[in-house]
Amino acid sequence: MRRMRGGAVLRILLALVLFALLAGGGILWHDYSRFVHSPLAVRGQGQTLNIARGTSFKQIVATLRNRKLSSAPALYWRLLAMRMHVVHSLDAGEYAITPGMTPPTLLQHMAAGQVVQYSFTLVDGWTFKQVREALAMAPKLVHNSAALSDAQVMQRLGASDEKPEGWFLPETYAYVKGDSDMDILKRAYQAMRNTLAEEWKQRASDLPLDSPYQALILASLVEKETARADERARIAGVFTRRLKIGMPLQTDPTIIYGMGDKYHGDITWKALRTNTPYNTYLHRGLPPTPIAMPGRAAIHATLHPAAGNALYFVARGDGSGRHVFSATLAEQNRAVACYQLKRCSQ
């Protein structure tokens, strides 16, 4: 029996090694491919992943493994990131990890900076006090204004000579974790200034208003008197005509604002006779400041009041939010008797 030559033995050994490597590589590649296409281990409806600024790729993978979102070797994550060319371009922030999300999708979101966004809605007609209370409850915000007075807030916004009431545009503002309440206030303040300036430039002629700020004040009254789009300009018309002839505005929302925390749902006769700067039954003209945050629609209506001869209006009281408009006091008294006192004459 012949003995195998040394060269033949070496070739066989090399072949066996190569076969083992190919087989092992095939298994490794199959395992890697399964990792790439398999969803992350997300619990419930989803989770979030917070990546601090300066976190390395190695630390990101360690966080995923520690939170049991992935059990794959760190090598797989690095190979995937290298194939996607994102190893050194993952952004810090808060990321949503949703059911069914795969590793490539997560890395793609992180490379694109698709962080979780939240929203804060500043509601038409809110007072600045209500705005601050809502901001204090907003999740994920840094509350830098919590210890500041209203005057200090305005100072931080570069508006130390202004009262805050009315100066923040009601809209929905998007933000991300790490933003502050002052960031939102700054955006809302600038949005109101821009909106007011734009609307003021396009205002109707012959308005009894001397400045954009007076328009802001009057718009806040219109905002508080009605939420109906079809009545804003009509109510603005009533107030405009009253201002022109020197007639007191006599609007209840100013009484309520002047009462502050003393208001408990009813406007008493005593409240109507209480001499506050906001009592538009006792004082002619506009109150000293806005009484709320008017929306864009109320500002536009104020600067484009409807024509007519009505000097009065009263709520119908039927849940519709509609009003009855009158040109004379006699008509107004009949409307009040009918719709408020339910004594309609046939």
C-alpha cells in the first residue's frame, strides 16, 4: 500500500480547512442576514431610545443589548453600520423603537436624526397664566421658566417693556426632548409679532386704532366673545362702531379678566360697578392690555370688521354660540328679554 506524498496530504488539509471556513462563513453569514431582517425585541406598543450627545457607536450597541432590544453580537451591528455608511453619523436624541422595526430601520432613523417629536398647543383665548400652567405640564420639556416671574420671562424674550398677555400666537408647536419651555414661548412670541405686523399692513381703512398693539387688544375681546368664524367680523364691527362714537365697549370678558381669581362663574352687579382698569362698563375705549391670546382669525376679523349699524349683541343661549345683533337699545332690550330671560313676546 502506497503512502500518500506530503504534498497531497497538505492539499487535503488545506481543502478541509477551506471547507470548514466556507461552512463556518456560510453559517455566520446566514446568522448575520437573519439579524439584519429580524425585528428588534420591542415590548408592548413601543419604547424610546435616548442617545446622549457624544455617545460612541460601541456605547449605542451596548445600550441596545443591555435593554435587551437586541442580542446580536456587536460585530453584526458594526458590519451593518459600515455597509450603510453610518458608523460615524448617528445623531444624538430620543428615538422611537416600534414593533416590527429592524436594525437597518433604526440606524437609518438615527442617521437622519428622526427623533421623537412632541407637540404643544397654545389654545385660542387662553390667558398667559393658562399658557404657563399648560407648559409646566408638557412632557419632555426643560422647564426653564418655572422660577421666573412674568416680567422676567418677557425680559428673557427681549421684550422687557411689554406685558405678556396677548403676545403669544395660538398654534401647535412641535418640540423634541431637551427643548425648553422658553424655546416654545420664544417661537410663539415671534409668530405673534410677525402675524400682527402682516395683518396690520393689510388692515381696512378708517379704523379707530392707532397701533398694532391696540389691534391686539381689540382682537382679544373679539376672541373671548365668540368662537364662531361667521360672527367674528360682525362683533368686531360692533366694537369698532362703539369706539368711533365714544360708546363704552361694555364687554363681559373684560369684567371677568379684571376680577382675576375672584371670578367664580357669575358676574354680579357689584363686579360691574367695581372700578378696575378692565371694566369696560365704567371706562370708555380699550382696556390697557389684551385679556387673552387672540388667534390669527380674530386678528384678521378685528382689522377687517363687518359693515353695518349694530351697536349691541346678546348670546342666544341655545348652545349654538350664536348672537343676536341690534342697532338700538330698544331692540337690544327685547333680545335680552327673549334670549336671556326667556320672555319672548309673540
